[in-house]
Amino acid sequence: TKRPVTEFQYRVYDACRQVPCGSYTTYKAISDHLGSGPRAVGTALSKNPFCPLPIPCHRVLTSDCYIGGFSGDTKSKIFWKKAKLEKEGLEFDDKGFVAPLLQQPRFFNSFK
């Protein structure tokens, strides 16, 4: 896109880039790290011009471990996000939540 990327968006993308393959984080975990709000993180990720790599925004879920949306879309693109995460080793229940046995071991919040 030709939209300028703000300093805050770069900070969100830098945090998101730290989430390793096979793990996930939450909008809240990133916002706590940055001292902002989860919705601001979600808005920044919905405008990610670097998607999906090197900024793996598909690895960011809601605080209750629900798959959430992707690129600002909570309906059609969600299947792509789920498939990508499953390929990386995450498992989901039939409602779109990370499998309970994987929620804690795969949660990433060790931001630098």
C-alpha cells in the first residue's frame, strides 16, 4: 500500500515479528508490552503492509485464545489464518479456540 506506516505500527509489527512459528500471542499481550490498548494493536495489524511475512500477524489471537480476524476481516479470511496456524502446529476446537492443552505451552509473551 502507499499508506505511511506510523511509529506505533512499526512497534506493533516488531513485537509481532518476535512470535515464533508454532506459537501464538494475543492483542492484549502485545498491547501490555507496548503500553497501549488491544484495539490499537488490532487496528495496526489490520493495516499490516508486510503481511504475512516477515510480520506474522496470523499468530495474534484474542485474549480468550479465539482465532479472531485477519486483515480486518472476521469472516472470510479467518479460514486462511486457521489453516496457516494449523500448518505451524496449533490445534483448534470446533468453535475456533486454541485446543486447551496447547493454550499455555504455545503462548508467547517474552517480547524484547
